Amino acid sequence: MITTVAIVSLGCPKNTADSDMLAGLLSNAGFDLVALPEQADAVIVNTCGFIRPACEESLDTIMELASLKREGRLKRLLVCGCLSERYGEELRRELPEADRLFGVAEKDCHSILSELMNARDVRVTPSPRRIPAGPYAYVKISEGCDRSCSFCTIPWIRGGYRSRPQAEIEAEVELLVGHGIKEMVLVGQDTGAWGEDTGGVSRLPALLESLASRFDAWFRLMYLQPDRVGEDLIDTIAAHANVCDYFDIPFQHASEQVLRRMGRWGSEEEFLGLISGIRSALPQAAIRTSLIVGFPGETERDFEVLAGFVRRARFDYAGLFLFSPEEGTLAAKLDGGVQESVALERHRMLGDLADDIGWDRLRRRKGARLDVLVEGISDEEGGASRGRSQYQAPEVDGECLIRNLRARVGEVVGVSVTGTDDYDMICERA
């Protein structure tokens, strides 16, 4: 009999949100959720299959857990998520260690529950999600994507764009606030498109207005495509102190030739105009981006355009990725592949440039007064509290180290920035 279950969640915050909803469903059905696979009767691996390194990490994790099953310490090993949605048939042949494979957890959660309960037909009332241990939570506002980026597998893994109903989003936020969660990180494949599938135009500003006005919590937007960041959204963010002055915008490249081969909109000048508009309205806003280096057909001139764009844009944070030719995508069939050694050198050069700029922008915050959401105690700073400001997203950016302060997790404290260490800010209580 299965009584204890562990969920191993890999990949992006959207997967984390799926895992939290699945955990709530399982808990509601009477299962005990445990943190470690070694403590569980059954383990569910929620995989990532977006790019090759993520696939490899998912496979390695499954194989490690399979050893527990061979040793008799695990009764059931279930696999779900993007990897199994993408390569289901192959994995069924190649991974006999897995008892069952499912698609993405968002749509197959009841089938997973049925498997664990050894029943063929289970109908469970929608249940609360798992409450995170820390002071922030990922809240999914949409699923799928309608874009046709030539390098991306998401549309055929997760399907077309579907906005989550506002009532569901607000009910989840209300639940989280009631349990003391202080920051809601709103995620989806294309958050700026929220509402377009039901109303014809983006209604994200209205959703954000409602959430910020109703709830005493921070709200942070992630995964904003550049063509969905308009003046109305910027104005809404500027109007509310509890909406983080933070823009996560994956520009991917700046050369028009490369962008068109990617199946994407925009140009360097259009992107710089958008960034200028954001900083005119919100001078202290942090801007994060994602960029792909070594895309097929990327010439030395294209790379110079990209590097020049990074210099002029002066991003606070930049996630850099080497192009990965994913099976089934148009980009995998494009000619003009960039030699691996060249792509690696471009990646190194751009990374050094982006770090220099990001560190410089952070140093310019020295002397500023910030509100920091406390997340715990830092070992590195002799017991100092650690947390994040509104300019730092969880898991991907730096943090604030607050000396001579032991604050409660979830407390928001005012601090002064006294120094920096790479992407971390050193602070004292204001």
C-alpha cells in the first residue's frame, strides 16, 4: 500500500507550480508528502524536456531513483512532465524502471492519482495547492504557447495558449496569503498574453491591478515577451508599490537576421526603445533577459550586434544559453550551423560583458534604501539574515545579506545597501 509520496520537481518555475498543485491533490486524497525520496513509498519525477541538458538531468535523476527501487526501498516510480510528454514512447521502451509515464502534470494529475490509488477512475474535487516552506510561491496564470519560435518545443509539449480564469488565480493567491506567503511570482509561457485567448486583447494589466489592490503581498511578473510589454502594463506596475519594479523579458537576440530565423519579432532599436520606456517610467527597475548564442546562421557581425545591444541595454541580469538543436524544431534543420568552439567563445565573451554590466548596475544601488523579504539565515555572513529585494527574483538572481540582524522568515525589513559582492547586496538595517 502506498502511503508516502515524494515529488522531485525539475526545470522551470512553471514545473514547480505544477508540482505544488499535484502535491495538494495528493495530500487531499490522504497521502503523506515527504521531502526525500528515501522516505517515500512512491516517487513522482516531474521532468523538464525543453533543451538537451535539461533532458539529460531528468534522465540522470530517474536512473538515480531507479536504484532505490532495485534495492527494494521504493515501491513505485512514476514519471511525468515535459520529457515524458515529448518522448513518451521512447521512454517506455528505454526506461523499464519507471512503473508509469504520464504527460505534463497540469493535465495528467488525476491519472497520476489514479495510479497511486490503484483505481481506474478517480474524481477528486479540486484541492488546495501545496504551501511552500519559504515566503514566496509560484502562481501559474496560463499554460501553453501560441508562438512559433523555431527553436522551441513548448507549443507541442504543452499545447496552445490557455489563460487561467481570474477567479482561480485570485482564489489561489488568497489561499497563499492566508498561509503567510508574502510574494507571488506570476508565471506562464507568455504571461503578457493573459486574456487574449478569451477577450482578444491582453488583460494582464487589469489582472495585476486587481491582485495588487486586493492583496497585501508582493507580485512579480516573469516571462514577459517584448511585444506584450506596453505602456498600460508599465503604468500599472508603476502605480502599485507592491508590484515589483522588475521586468523579465527574453529578447533572445538583437540581430534582425537572427531574430527572423528564430521566428521572432523585433530589432535592436525597437528593443532599446522598450527598455528606455521602462526606465523612463521606473528609473530603478531591474531588467532581466535571456539570450541565445550560436544560433544557426549567426555571423560575426550578428554577434557584434548582440554584444552592442547588451552594452547599450545594460541589463541587470542576463541568462545566456548556447543554441541547442532540439529534435522536431525548425531550427534543428537550419543551415549555417556555428562551429562549437566559436559558439563557446562567444558565450564566454558575452557572459563576461553581461556580468561586468550587471555588477556595475548593482554597485550603483549602494546607499539606497530597500525593502527586503527575509528568507532565512546566511551561513556565509556569520548568521546574517538573507533575503531579496523587489529587484531580485527567487532562484535566478542574487540576494541581500543583512548584517547584524536575525529576522523572522517572511518579515519585510527596511535596509540600506552598504556594498555588493558579485550579484549579492550587503545591507544593514535602516
